[in-house]
Amino acid sequence: MRTALGLAALLVVGATLVSGSSPADSVRHRYLLDSNELRTVSRYGTVRKVSRQSLGDPNTVRARPHWLALARPLGAGAPPWARRMYRRSLLVLHGLTDRGGAVIAGAREGWAYVWPRDAGAVAIAFAAAGYRGEARRIARFLLRLDLSAAARFHRDGTPVEGRAAQGDAAGWLAAAVRAAELHRAVAPQPWRDRADYQEGDPGDYLANALAANTVNGATSDDGKTLRALFAAPAGTLAREAGDPDSGIDSATAWAVRPFPHPALYSLARRSLLRLAASSGRFGIVPSQSWEGGQDPWTAPTAWTAWSLAALGERRATLTLMAELGRAATANGMLPERVDAETGVPTSTTPLAWSHAFAILALRQLWP
């Protein structure tokens, strides 16, 4: 099976790769499972160039049968594929979390940092799977961070330079603290005029607003203020406050899980079903206004599935989970994103965030 999938990952995507100002005549990509690398062969006339790019340390995820035996199992109706994804996702989170509670996004240069939102989602997933000790270690680590200092942190808790604090960190920390049952208050952080999970220009984004408005429990206005800011005429939620043309953001799902705003459920349902209806074979892109290409991202696909399952939209959820399964590598690891036509991994593999949401979606489907 691994050989067959490796051969299936060999593809020609045409004259799309640019070297300087000259497009290649052909580009072939192949995912190398054992080394967790993307091998690219480009041809420029008679010149052939070969490169290999590591997508992460292939030794990060290891078998932990005794540790896995402690997990809260999926419900009796869960099919074999769901159980495999569940177990593999738990092992990925175990491999990317150190004993001090620091969760790196991926075992790869540039991703081996702690993002509060990624780590917060991992803590929630661990708690849901019955690993309260792991969830508490992560939450305690996050509580020691100065969330106003940066978007990313080293494993020792010091800020990583280069990206300013983003608007959702306090919300994810608070969600992690609640999941771990630590009963600790979290200091609110500004959400306006800050970058969100897409890590682009600062703005007033729905994702940040949803997280920030549930820092220490339910919102006082039950989401009515957010509805006024983000509702679009089409009966959906817009990505940016006051801009209905900014399109639907997959982070609309956060209004259902893990930052429930019941006043937004009807708008969230319509928004998420529209996104799900436009998905490809391997999932969805982060938002309708996404300018980063057509390659699907596994974390938005998984968190959309989680919230649609919570809303009772089982058919749409199972479709997204099937797409997520196609995006996984032959050994069950979820890349950050994959080629839209082939499913070949094009970024960090595995990504902690994606596996955390896969666990939560599976537990929502088969509690």
C-alpha cells in the first residue's frame, strides 16, 4: 500500500514552478514517506533540477501502546477508519508535546514553536480523550506566557521575534484552562486591529472576536454584539467586521466549538454548510477571501467538521472527514496543507493543530 501511494504521489503539474523569471517546462513532485520529504524534479529545457524539502522529523511520532490504552475510546459505532485516525492523532499530539507542557506546531524549522491557539486546541483534545494530566500541563505552560509579547514562543516560554501578538491567544488559553478544569482566570487581550490565525495584516476579524469574547466564560450579550458586527445580508457571517464582502471564514466554526455563541448558531450553520459544499477532494481552504492558493488546509477542514457535527449536520461532517482522510499520508499523518489536485503534502507534516481538531470531530461524531 505504501509503495502504491508513493507512486500515486508522483505527478506532473505543468509549467507552474518559477525559477527566477523563467517558468519550468515540467514539475514533478513525489512525497517520500519514510523520510517525510517532498522531492521536486523541475525541467527547464534540457536542464534538470532536483530538490528535497523536509516536511518534519519522521521520528517524532512513535508507537505508545501502553499510553494509548489510557485513552477514552470512541463510541461503539465508530468505524475502523475513525479509530485509526483517532489513535494516530493522539500519538502525533503525544510526540509534539514535551514533559513541561510545551506543544510545538510541527517538528520542522519555522514550526517548532508554541502558538497559543495550536497548543490550546491540543489541550482541549487531550482533555476530551481522557488525558487530563497532559491537558493541565499544557494549560499551565500557557498560563506562564506573556501573550502580549508575540504570536509564537520558544519551548522555554520566551517570545519568538518577528510576529506581533495576535487577537485570539487569550481565548484559546481560556478554553484550554476550562478543558483542563484548572479554574484560573485569564487576562483579556485586545482583539481589534490584530492579525488572526491567517497571520496576515492586522484587522477586526471574526476569529479573534469569537475567541476574545469568551475569555472567562459565556458572553454577557450572548453574541448579539458580534452578530451586529459580522452578520452579512446573505444570512452568513463575514470574515471582517463591517465588511460583508470579506466572505465566509472557516473560523466561523469557532462560534459553535470551542467558543459557543448560541445567538450565532443559525448564521454559523448556513456559513459552514456553504463552505463544506465548496470543498474539494481533500478539504477546504481557510476562507472565501483566502489569497494563498487553492491547496486545502487540514485544520480548517477538521474544525469545520467538528462544529458541523455539533450542529447535527452529520452528512456534511462525514464528507469533510472523508476528505480529511484523503489528505492524510499513508501512515495517517495530517499535513498542514496538500496539493488540491493530488493530495500530495506541500507543508509541515504532521501538524498538531490538525490532529487536535480531528480528535475533537471524531469524539463529536462518536462520543
